[in-house]
Amino acid sequence: MASRNRKAVPQARAALDQFKYEVANEIGVPLKQGYNGDLTSAQAGSIGGYMVKKMIEQQEQQMAGHTNL
């Protein structure tokens, strides 16, 4: 089965990975490089959910003309 986890902007991969680790650290999830099968589904989901929340907040600020993030 082909991976459906492609980035819309492949050049953003490193920045998104860094953002993921920052978010995990911020919410207290012990994310590490490599295997993370010891995380619960709730922990893994909270990282993605919080990333989406922060990206939406940033976009809303940009749309409102406030680029100070």
C-alpha cells in the first residue's frame, strides 16, 4: 500500500519535524528520534492535534494582518 502521508511542500519536512518535537516537548509528551511505539494513541494524537491548533492560530493571525507570531 502506498503511503498517503505526503507533504504538500516537501521542502517543509525538516521544519515540520522540528515543530513536532517542539510541540511534544511543550505538552510533555516524551517524543524521541526513531521508534515511538511506546507512546499511547492519546499521546500521539495530542501532538498532531496541538500542531494543527497552533498552525491554525498562526494562519488566523496572518490573515488578520498580525504577522508577529
